[in-house]
Amino acid sequence: MRYELTDLRLFMAIAQAGNLSMGAAQVHITASSASYRLKNFEHAMGTPMFTRTARGMELTLAGEAALRHVRELFEGVERMHGDVGRYTAGLKGHVRLAANSSALNGFVTQSLGRFLVLNPDVDAEVEERQSETIPAAVLAREADIGIFAGATSAEGLLVHRYALDRLVIVAAPDHSIAALPETKLGHALDFDFVCMSRSSSNFLFLRDMAQKLGRPLRARLHGHSFDAVLALVELGVGIALVPRSVVLATGLSKGLSMVPLAEDWSLRELKLVVREDARLPGFTQAFIQFLLDDPLAASTRDEI
């Protein structure tokens, strides 16, 4: 074989990014070096792995087949690290997690932080994604663990009930909507919103729900974090759609009014999934159990 693990890691990074330069940056090599390594890998395999288009790099059928094997190979490398790491100082395991913004900000981040402190031999890679895309990402081995809201029809996943949360409207106490016992999203859309960033799963969900109602979303400002959004809401800049868990976790809840949504979809059941056929390292399995045993997440499961 005339290629190295670095070449395979580069190939995987380019496939995920759809761009050679971005893939090269992920593995910390120059674009010119990446181009050379990719050509060498394609020559060794005897066929092109990508089609170069105006939009970027698209996998060929051969590339798609190779990607499945490369991801399986690196899963094996991770298992090796996990098994050997207990005997070898400095060798770290790596956990990849994909989750929607509600799960990340309301539950996962605190659990992850505590787990990493207790397990200094483990690193983590966390990516925020829309709930609808997470099952496919886990099945495609782009993440070891997925946490998302709602149901999925995807086959090949082991599904755990992780937590329950509710989307609520938050407003300054003197805002007119704050006096309501509950509201519909359609009524809330009459007002200005403070939203999360345009790429966040929270904003994309709100935008999509507004479009389904045939209503414009009056996004007055986009904040970089839930803390920033809630601080702006408290100042009276606008209202926001956020998970209740996030409001309670920020410590700002005393200066905000939470208005329940009279919508069935406002109750969000968060699911934790892994592949059914996954042979996960011991440290990844320990992290999964750590997440499921977290008292805050576990305490919400009795709501319904």
C-alpha cells in the first residue's frame, strides 16, 4: 500500500467538507501537500475518488465505497487507542458527538465537561447539527453519538430516551406577551424576535416553523449564544424561542418571563442514538452511560 493514515484522514476530511482546502486545514497540512497526497491516494487505488465541480469536491461511486471502509478503519483505530490507552501514558481516546442546539446548551455541555475532567485521557469533538440530519450522520459514521429532538424512521440505530424539554417564548416581564398564560407561535410572530445565529439549529427550526405558518419571521438581531439572546431579551430588544432548560441553566430566569407554547411540538423528546452495529471503545460506551445517568437529564423523563 502506497498511502498512509494521514492520507486516509485527509480523504475523509475532504469528503466531509466537500472542499480540498478546508479538508487540508482540518488535518493541519497545506493545500498543495493535500493535493499531492490525494493524487497519490487515487493513484494507489487506481481510480478517482472525487469529481471536481464548481461547487467543490463530490465523491465518485468509488469514493463513496472507499469512505465507508475508511470510517470503519478509523473506528478500529479508536478502539485500539481505547484498549491500549490504559497501559500507555499520553495516548488519548476521541469521542465524536453530534447534537442539536437545545440538547447541547440545556444538558450535554455540562455533562461533557464533567466527563472530560474525570477522564483526562479522552478528548471530544462536538458538532451542532439540525435534528433531522443527525441520524444520518451517525449511520454514516460522521459521529459516534447523536442527540436530537423528535422521531426518526432511520434503521440501524440503537435509540435511548435521553431527556424531555419544552420550547417556550421568553420575554421581558413588561412585554405584552408576558401577561399571557400561553400562546401560539402564530401570535408570537407578530413581534420582533432575537434569534440565535443564522446557522444554528434553533434558528433554522424557528424559521422553518414560521414558513409552515406562512408568516414572516421578524428577526431583529442574531445573537452568538443563548446567553447573549436571553440578555438581549431581558433588555427588551425582542422575544425569543428557546428551550426551557436553557433559560433555567443561564441564571437569567428571574429577569425573564417564560410563556408556554400551546403547540404539541413544543414538547421535545431528546433521543440519544448510536449505530446498532457499532463496536465502540470502552471510553465511548462509558460516556454514553454518563450522559444517560446525568441527574438533570434523567429527572426530566418523568414529565410524560
